[in-house]
Amino acid sequence: MSRSKTTDENPIPSVWARERRRADQPALSREAIVREAVAMLDADGIEALSMRKLGARLNAGATSLYRHVTTKDELMELAVDEVAAEIHVPPADSPDWRAAVTEAAESFRTTALRHPWLTLVLGQAGLAYLGPNYMSFSERLAALFTAAGFAEPSRAIETVFSYVMGMSNAEAAWLTTVARSGETEADFIARLMPAAQRAAADHTHLAIPHAEVEEATTDPVALRDMKFAYGLEVVLDGLALRLPK
């Protein structure tokens, strides 16, 4: 008779599902590894990160790294949780739930633009959501939406943050493209705009308003802020209809 695999033989593939090992050398800790990984991710993106490159930057051998983090996937889980600590959520007893949710959404967006890889990793789901910082962020959101009176707070949270993550992901990708050009955002748009206007010329409903062209080439940050705020307001308008009268 064959016996089923034990938990040790078939572990859950997540850093949060196994016991943390003791450090093998005082100078190298999980915290130091994660901080350096986040710096690498911010500078060069997900594809540029490898355990070999990370070990070289930390002056550590592979054996030392693998005592703390066994795979790149585990490293990404830890990196997500590290930056999740930067997201601010107002207290549940905030007097205006819409203002509080807006503040939380804007904080998430700011964090996602500071760390452009974040939404890509979260979009792949996996077990990245199990870290203590991300769980704390989720708990504070749940408390806020529950206090606001939503009968199904998790559904409301998913609705808001699906929008926030989608917009943040698109914006982060755009800013990465701009950064690679070596130009300022305004200069990059000014160079791109004539081609965009020519492409839209034969499509009545795609014509780019003059006012938007002007703002995009003079204050693109304000334009991005306005677009994000507009969509968020629409989402919150819809959710407000779900609250008990």
C-alpha cells in the first residue's frame, strides 16, 4: 500500500508557510536581504533580480542566501510585504468613509508608483498576500469598510482596489517607459503627441481635446492625478448606493 506524502514532503510553496530559520552569520539577515532586493527591484525591475545578483551585492554566497530565502518567488513575497508597510489606511472611526477610502487608495497608488513592480506581483496573486504587513493593511481596510456600513466589506474592497491596482499598474508601466527614454515626462509627451494626434485624426470620438494636450505637455502629473481621482470618485459613487439608507 502506498502512503500519502507528509507535509514535509509536500510543503506549501510560500515563505509564510514554513518556519523561519536562524541566521547563519550575524551580518546577513532576512531583513537585509529583503531591503537589498527591494532596492534592486525599484532600480531595475523584476526580470533583473536574481538570487545570484542579489548574493553578489550582499557579498554573500548562495548557501547563505538560501538559508533565509529558498526561491525567487519567496523573495518576491517578502518584498511585497516589505513595501506594504508603506501604505497608510485611516482609522475605522474616520468621520467620512469616502475621504478615508480615498486617502487609502491614494497611499496605495503612491506606494505602487514608488515601487513599479508591486502591482505586477500582486496581479499574479499566489501567496504574496499572507505577509504580516499586507495582512495588517487588509485588516485595516476591512475595519474601515465595515464601520462605513457595507454588508459585504470584502466585495467593496475588491471593487475599489481592482480599480486602484489597474490604474496604478498602467501608470507605473507608463512612467517606466518615460524613464527609459531619458526625457522628462512632459518632453516625452510633447514628442509623442503629434503622432497621437495624427493617429486620432480620422476617428471622431478619439480626437484629443486641445485642453488635454496643453495639460499633458505642461503638467502631466496633475493630469494623471485628475484621471485617477475621477475614476475613483465614480467607483465610490457606485458603492455609496449599496449602503443602507
